Amino acid sequence: MLFVASNRRLATRCTPGLGRRLGQHGNPALIRPATADDLPSLQEIRQAAFAPVFASFRLMLRDDFYELVQQREDEAQRELLDSLLAQQPPWQVHVAELAGTIVGFVALKLNQETQVGEIGLNAVHPSHAGHGI
């Protein structure tokens, strides 16, 4: 998935402690850069958000075939999130917080030469999905 850098708000780097506010229904979310301390929360959100997706793959593929062709890919997602946070830059990982609790994250990178960005792994905790995060 790509975004064009003319939407600079998505691509700008946030100074820690500053950040952007979004959300709806009176739920202001703070967007800030992720830190290494955030990783356990991000992994929990990733797991909760993708559990239904992985379960549907298992259901469609049946257990034997799933284990053969898809299970390793699903497990590799944990390592992907670790690596995205570790390799900043070029990747930037930002978190969305509500009342001091991390409820979502997004990894993105911007090609400075082409001014085209890429959105990588992203997730919102299922209990906050559909609320403008």
C-alpha cells in the first residue's frame, strides 16, 4: 500500500512528547514515535488484531496444509515487527495512544527522492477498531 508524500501529515516525524491527535467520538488519540519499551504492547496488539486472520487461513487451508504453507509466515510477523522497530530509519514506527494506553501502531517509510511512502505492518487492537484510530 502506498501513500503520496503530499499528505505530509502522515509522513512527518513526530518529536517525542509532541505528536498528533486523532480519533472520533470524543476519543483523542496521541500519535507518537514508538520506542523499544513499546514493543511488548505492539506485539500484543499485533497478535490480537491478526488472530482472526490467521484463524481464517487455518480454517481455509485445513491444519496440515496450513502448517506446511502458511504457519511460518504467520509466525514471522512477530520477527517483522521486531525488525521494523530496530531498523529505524528508513522505517518509522508510530503508536496511537488513548489515555496513556497504546491501542495501535503503523510502520511507514518515505523515499526522500521520489516523495512516495510505503505503509508497512500496522494494526489497531480489536477493542478499538472502528473508532477512527
